[in-house]
Amino acid sequence: MRITTEVVRLTVNGDRYEVGVPTHYTLLETLRYGLGLTGSKQGCDKGDCGACTVIVDGEAVLACITPVWEAEEKKVVTVEGLAGGGQLHPLQNSFDLYGAAQCGFCTPGILCSAAALLARNPSPTRREIKEALSGNLCRCTGYTKIYEAVEAAARALAGRQ
């Protein structure tokens, strides 16, 4: 059996990449196995759990069901790209302070979903946070600490402006 590969051009976390991957690869497979960015987790491979969520052109996207070619010429941000300048993103700080991460497997996807939400809505209501994170499943928490952490991050981001 012959596997066809193709070179894809991606901008991930501000860096340009050209990487050869099998033509059937998803964005998640390319990030993890082509670029070595393992922060986005491979959970269900069906778009059900949200562990693979990344940000593509400002929108939260399920990388496990997104063909990699759909991300060409777009800006992709993974959990590794949230921090900057030696500083954690306010979401990452709040998740630590509020104990919002238990085992941590779902955390990268939740952080990316929340970051996309806060970028488009800097002051979301609890209902809006719940809706934005509704595609991210966590088996360890009751979500309350996660919602509180996102609210705290929104306040921290507002204080920076």
C-alpha cells in the first residue's frame, strides 16, 4: 500500500512551517506527528470530546476532524502558543489558581476554547462561557472551577487594557 504525502504550509503559533504529511492527515495529526506540538490531545478522534481544540483564525476548531489542508494560509494557535514573552496567558494562570485542571488531559482544548471566547467577547456571562465550552468534555471536575477560572481570566485581561 502506498501512502501519498503532500507538503502543507502552516502558520502555527506565529511560526511558518512547511511539512510533508500523508494527504489524509488531520490538523491534529499534523500538529502532533508532523510538528511535534503535543499539547493538543488526541482523545476521541470523532469531534466529541474537544481535547484537540485549537484556534484557527480566531475560532475554536476541533483539530481531529479538520483536514490539514483547511488550515493552510490561516493562523493556527495551539495551547503552546497561548503563553508569550515568558509569561503565561491569564487563562493558564487562573486555571492554576482556581484548581480548574485535574488530570489535565482536557485542559489544552478548554484553554483554547476559552481563549477564542475571550478574544471575541472580553466580558462573557457565565452562560456564554458554558456555551463556548460545551464541546469540551472533562471527566474529573464539575466545571464550576473551570467557569470561575475563565471569569477570573476575563477580569485579568480587562485589567491589562
